Amino acid sequence: MKLVLLFILFSPVYVYADINETVFVESTTDTDSDGVLDLIAVTIDRPSTTEKLPVILKMSPYSQGGNSLDFHDTDVDLLPQDQALEASAKKRSFHSKSNVFKNQETDKLSGYANVYADSVGTGKSTGCPTVGDMSETLGAKAVIDWLNGRARAFNSNGEEVKATWSNGNVGMIGVSYNGTLPIMVATTGVEGLKAIIPIAAISNWYDYYRANGLVVNPGGYIGEDADILGQYVVRKNACKKELSIITQTMGREHGDFSSFWQKRDYLKKAKDIKAAVFLAHGQADWNVKQKQAIQLFEALDEQTPKRLFLHLGAHSYPSDRGFRNNVDLWFDHYVKGVDNGIDKKLPIRIQTIGETIAKEQSLWPHESTFRQVFTLGNGEVKKIIDIGSKNKLETFVKNPTNENSNRLVYMSKPLENDTLFSGTANVQLTLSLINRRAANITVALVQFKGNSVGKIITRGWADPQNHLDFNEGELLNPGQKIQLKFKLEPKQFIMKKGYQLGVLIASTDYSYTLRPSIGTEIEIFTGKDSFVEFEADSKIQF
């Protein structure tokens, strides 16, 4: 018997793995168009026993690291919606994508067969990565089908291998892309997938690389896009033609919610998910933003067992000590059928910003909050000039009561009580572009105290060209007055008594949007037609 010592987040765990083998599962796809069905490389660690075993499956495109590559340039003269541009590229290091997953990826659960698979076109799997579409989904599904006797697999000698040791009950867990794959395959309703735990995972790829008609960077990866991610994970020097199709069809020139992104939207298939879903996400994650977890939680069928944990961390496996125990309970209950009470707990647990202890709640937004409207201004017309290509948004929250031609700030009166804010803020702005036909619009909720430097709590972005339809924008004429509605990124936080809630309006957000040259002029029509709606548990005075 081989003794494998594995270090996880809090203490060493000893796992006995008698049998280690690698097989290649046959998918139903041919993503590289070579006339041969794709093969998914699968490694199995399992104890030697006559009993059939449940399975914990971890699937990843990162098993062999990543490739060096070029990012898209985010510095442009005009936004591409204003005129057609050929994007240049900048060399950037892309070596750290998989580093945040190391603790979680080496953690094996006892009492299960632990199975690891390379996503299609990556690692030792054949085919080409397709970055989130159905072909990639079917590659993951094939592994579960094989574990249930519905698909074929072969060893390195080409001999067929059956999973006679599997009882067909499967759980999946992963962080980021590795957590997105469980969501993808769960939307197929595949028989045998009993439970998933997606951590910092994507439920709609559009919301990762776009926002309300704008091209938006994932936090920390300026200039990344779907094609760049595919080039990073693909087997070295493979699939250049196939990946070029992603570049040609992902619509970086307009930012619309096109058919490319509609195929990578799992929310519309959430009702097909049969597996129990335990979502975990960091409130400080601005790479895969926590909207991804919340919107899937809300989209799931009410009959689907579901749980949401929002922790205070960033893009990582939660450091909360109770989370690891809940992982075991979730899988033991829904994969093994153990009656351990995890299904009786309240469905939402949140480490609120401003508090250190996670608390359970019944609803999102929090059941104690109610809707309020923050009207911006008194009917005057204000102008801002975009200088965001030279200044981070954080520079615009200094001295909020001072006049500044590059941003607008509106502030509440000081809070009379500690106040809980929860949910997703809605924005409506009435505006016109004076000297351009396209612009970035950025709005942020900010915590202020007097005229000191503010702290950005959450933010959101939108393209005025998409004011009627996020699926397709329209070219605007200078001076054309439009009404733009969009949502900020969701957040739950506590603002202490004496602080003030602020709303910041600006154009380019240096860390997230494309960066056109300075000088775009935007008129904001204030008053009843420009406002922010939010949820809080105390009445805010404006």
C-alpha cells in the first residue's frame, strides 16, 4: 500500500491510494477536425476494494501550466465602437493563472476515488480548447458517462478500459476555470453527477470579458480575452487555426452580447441542473467577479439543492476554516447519501465586509434590507471630460466636495446608524456624448467621510451605444440624448455610522475598460431621470 502525504489548507491529511492509472475517455466531439473523436486524459487514484466507489472529479485546462503569449492592447485612440481599429498587442506574463488553485487541487477526499481530467485540447487530452462552449462541456460529460458505463475509454496500449470500480455517483469541485467546468457539465443534466462545488467560477463568460456592451478586463489581466485564454491553455503549437476562429468571432470590436457569448451563457440552462450546487466566491474577487456566483444561485430551480458562501478573500479557495468541513458534508450527503444535516442549514452564508465572522441568512439581498433611490442632482446639466487613460478611478474619489471636471460625485448625509447594504445596485443615467460617438461609462458606490479620500465599494460599466439592447449597439450622433440603464457588481457590506454613501460617475476605468485618448466629453442630465437604486437596512438621507 502506497502512503501519499498531502498538505491542504489547515492540516495534513493521509490518503491511501492503492491503484493509480491513466485512461483516455472518448468524447463525442472532434474539435481539431482530424476525423478522430477527441480523447480526454483521465488519471484515477483509488483504494483497492471490492466495493464500488463514489467519485470526486476535478477537471482542469491547467495541468501542464500555460504558454507565453501576447495580450490585446487596451490603449486606443478611439474606442472600437467609434471606428474600426486593428488591435495591437503587448507582451505580458501569463504565468500565474493556475497558481491560486494549488491548495485545493492537491486536496484529496477520503472514501472516494479521486479522478483528475485534462479539459479537451489541454494537458494530455487531444482536440482543441474551445473556451467554454458545448464541445468543451461534452468533453467533461464524457468522463461522467464513462464512470457510469455509457462511454468508452482506452489505456495507453489502445485497449478498452471500463470503470467497473465506480458506482456512478460523482461530485465535482474546482476553482476558477476548474470550477467553471462543473457548472458547464451540470447544465447538461447528465445522470450520475450528484453534486458540484464551483469556487470563484464563471456562470456567464460574457460577464467575465464584457459588461453591458463594453470590453472589460478581468481584474489583474489587462488585455486578456477568450482567445488569449485559449492560447494559454492549449497544447504547445497546436490548434492555431481553431483558436483564430475565436479571435474572429468573439466581437472585441463592439462588445455586444453576440451569439459567441450566448453559447457560453450557462444561466439560461440553469433550470436543467440536477446536481446539488454549493457556490463559493470571494467578495474581493475582481477577476471572476462575485456576480458570477450570485446570478447562478438566483437562476437555479427552487427544487435544486443549493448553497451560497461569500467570503472575504479574493480569487482563491476560501481560507475560512468552516468551509473545508462543509465541502466534506456536501459531498458526503449528496454523493454518498449520508444524512448529516447539511441540507437543513440556511442557504446563504456571508462574511460581510466590515465583519470577520460569517453569518447565515435566508435571502439575497439580505432579508432585513429594503429598496431605496438616490436621485443624482437637481435637474442641472453637468459635463465630464474623460482622462481615465492617464488616471485610475481611485484618483477620482479624492476631495469629493471639490469641483472636478473629470468626474461627478454625489453624497448622502452622514449615516445615523451602522447600515447594512446588500444586493445589486441599479443605475439609470440620462446623458449625451458631445464630441464622440462612443464612450465608456463607469459608476461606483463609494464610502466617504467628509472631504477625505473615499473607498470604492463596488462599480459597474456600460456602453451608451447599447442603451436599447445589450445584444447589439447602435452608432450614436454627437449630442444625442439617451437613457442608459445597467447594474453595478453586487456586494454586501456594512457602512459605519457617520460615514456617507457616495455615487461616482466617470468615463474610462483605467483598470478594467479600454483606454481611449483623453478628451471625450459627456453631458449628464441630473434630477429624477438619473438615479441609483440600492438595498439597505436603514433609511439613507440625501
